[in-house]
Amino acid sequence: MPYSEENDKKYRQELEKEIARLKKEKNAIILAHNYQREEIQDIADIVGDSLQLARAATKVDADIIEFCGVRFMAESASILNPDKKVLLPVKEAGCPLADMISPEKLKALKAQHPDAACVCYVNSSAEVKAESDVACTSSNAIEVVRSLPNKRIIFVPDENLAKYVQSQVPEKEIIMWKGFCPTHIRLSEEEVIQAKKEHPKALFLAHPECKPEVLKLADQVCSTGGMFKYARASKAKEFIIGTESGMLYRLKKENPDKNFYLPSEHLVCANMKLTTLGWIAHSLELEVNEIRVPEEIRVKAKKSLDRMLEITYGK
Ligand code: CIZ
């Protein structure tokens, strides 16, 4: 088939039909992270952040969960849903931030600070979650840290999120790890100042994985879930969005009368963009790239996720 826009559209429609057929045949559900490509968000049963998706997965009656995101997210879904088959469309879709700390390094850090509680951001491996007292997301990190009785808290692996939490919870002493998200770290102060000049009426919403000097310019610091809530509730009509580019699609879809701007062309997560319709059809058909966590690690990692859910939702 020669390339043309029309053929490209036909090819996409055929893939969508094939995915719908496979979903029905295999009793599968498609979960997509907020940072996924538009066409993936369009075919997903649920779009959300990693925690919303992992929790949603516990409530659906499906045999297969096709998790369109990166590895640690599929791991969390598998940890919370051990009876379901969790598939990651592209096995190389990882998270460089999660890879910045190993369980061995975390054990050594804990040995240096035996009085400290250990909090891990969900962007971490199952092994690191298993070594932690409690997990957190960017939406509940402050609440989780505040809830702990310890004065000193080890917080891994994202240093910018740790610094933000420290600024909001000064009564605690946070021991940080020098991890970072290679996408969020690229957003510069200059780019935000320029975007504000171009859109003087826009509010700037920033993700806490951004650098502190960028967060200082924010009207609101929030997680992806927080950005949806804020944009919906705000009277403002324009927003500069300081997080991954995939967010703009759903923000605009849910708020057609409002405008959303990306302050930098660098806010694209290469790992998130690896997932395509073709890879979804491939992994569903062959049931490849299953994500399963060894039971001993799964049980320990589940404790840190369950503790976070208890702090956040009270159950
Ligand atoms: O937890 C998530 O899904 C991530 C990576 C970010 C966020 O703020 O939702």
C-alpha cells in the first residue's frame, strides 16, 4: 500500500477494529496513562495516572489488562491484580527515573539512617517498593510524608519531588536521592518565562518533578490528576502545562472552551511514546510481554502500596 494520508487513516481504522476484536475474544481491558499518544487514549477503556489505573484494574472483570504506559506502572497493576494477566505492549518501555535507584542502594541508604521511615515514589521498581515502608504518588506525597510518625524520612528516587515535599512539610527532615525525570528536568525557567510572555493571561500548572526554579514560577503545583481537576474548576481560560505533552490532548477534549500550551518542545517522554496501535494488537494477539512480579517481592511491594491507599483513601 503506498503512503498517503488516506491509506494511513485506513490502516489506523483496521488496527482499531483488530484491537476491538482481540479485546472481545480475550476478555481484555485497555488502560492508558495520561502521557500516551492520542490514538491510544482514544481506544482505551480508562485513561488516568498510574495509581488510578492500577486501582481501576482491581474493579474490572477482565482476564487480560493491556497496560499502555511504562514498566513500573504495569508492575503496580500486576502487584495489585495478581490473578490477571498484565501485558505491556512494548517490553522496552521503561522509566529512567525508576532505574536510578536499585534495591541494593536503597538498603545501603536505609542502613545509614536506621531511624528514618522510607517512602518511595511510585516511579520505582517492585523491588524498591518491597524495600520501602510506603509508596506515594505526586498527588499524595505530602499527605503520606505528613502521616508518618518518624521525624526523618528517606524519599526516593525523585529529588525534585522530595525538595517540593520538604518545602511543604518543613517539620520533617527529608533524606533525598539524586534521581530525576529526564523529561521534566529539561523544562527551563527561560522557557516558562517566554511562554508566560506569549500567553500573559495563562496560568502555569507545573508537575513537582520539575526543577525548583521552575516550580517557583507556578500558579499551581500538581500531579497529572490534579491538573485535570484544576483546569476543570478554574475560571481561567488559558493554561501553560508543565508536564509531558500527552496531557494536552485530554485537557483540551474535556475543556473545549479553554486553551492549553506546552512551554517546551522537550516535554516528550520517549518511553511513553513507544506504545503504538500496532504494538497493542501484537501483544494482545500473542499475549507477549507479560509483567509478573515474583511472589515474595509482590507481597512486600503490595504492603507499601496498600499502606499508601490506606493513608489516601482510608481503607
Ligand atoms: O503517577 C503517575 O501516573 C505519574 C507518573 C505522574 C502523575 O503526576 O500522575
